[in-house]
Amino acid sequence: MEEDENIMFDEMPDMFGRMFIGNTNPSKSESVVSHKTYNSLYEELCDKCFPERFMQPYDAKKVSIATKMYEKILQSKNDQDKQNELRQRAYKELGVKFDGTHLYNYLMDYLNPRVYLKPFTPDKLEIANRYYPSIEENKADYIALESIRSDVQWFIDAINEEREAERKEQEEALMTEEQLAMRRFEEDKQWLDDVRNSLGEENWRRYVEEEYGGYIKL
């Protein structure tokens, strides 16, 4: 029992030591917490689901829920799946909003309407325009953004396929030039062997490297 109590004390967010000292304005404390950044979901869960968070004003039901949930959070330190489950529960049962910064930036990479202005792609612009207001409205709410991502996953997948195709095309364009040089070299090998002695070794090597675009290293 003593070990569990020590764990809870060690994991207790340091902001709670200051939250109720000389501060009777919950909204001010809430404002400070809402702008706090976290190194992990585990850290965020420990902070936002700590039972004391629901004691000013005192909400007996939420304190009870948070007490049970906080114990499970401490047990989930190395279990990402469990943390994701607890995040969903905290959102529904405690009204906790979780940081959506990374997910917001991810969605903006696909659904910012400005992305589709140059070059102008009206079909994609229309889809981005449909979801952009909701993304902006919920930019600080991870759960809401996760719901939006689920709705637009088909669009994200399609964009990723296009980007991958473009990447491969560019890569193949570079590779094709090299492959052509290699093929020419293979086809010319007999002739190159014939002129090797007449050109001299040094001149021959220089000629080969220049003739085949620098792709042939001798």
C-alpha cells in the first residue's frame, strides 16, 4: 500500500500544489492548464484527470469517477492502447479536452483549402472547404479532431497515394537517365574495348565517364 501511495504522490502533477494556494478563481487556473504542453499522453492524463481538478467547484460524481480512473492511468504508464482508451473515457465521463495540436497540424496538411489554390484543384478544394471550419473550431480538442480524421481518412489516403505516385515518378525520372546510361555502356562494351588501347588508359577512362553522364565509375 505504501508503494502505491508513493507512486501516486510521485505522479501527481506539480501544478496542483499551486492551484489552490492564494487562488480562488477556478477559471484562471483552468486557463493556465489549458495552455500547458505535455511530453506524452500519459502526462496529460495524469494532469487533467487528477481528482483534485474536480473539487473547485466540488463535483462529487466526477471526483468519484476521476479517483477510479486515475488509478487506472497510473497502471497504464507503458500501455499506449490503454491510455487511448482512458482518453476516450475521460472525454465522455469527465468532459476533459485533450491537446489536439499535433493532430490539428496533421489535418491542416491535407485539408487547408489554400493547399489546393496553386495549382487550382476545385474538387479537392471543395472537400477541404467542407471540413476546414470544423477543424479550426475544434483545434484544441483531440477527440473532436479524431472524429473528423475518421470521416476524411479516405481523402487523406487518396492524397497520400497521389503524393507517393509523384514521388516515384520523380525518382524514376532520375533513375531512367541513369539506367539509359548503363544500358548504353553495356551495349558499347565491345566497341569500348576495341578503342581502349588506341586511346590510352587514362584518356579512355575520362572518355567513358564523360560519355555516360558520370554514371559509370571506373
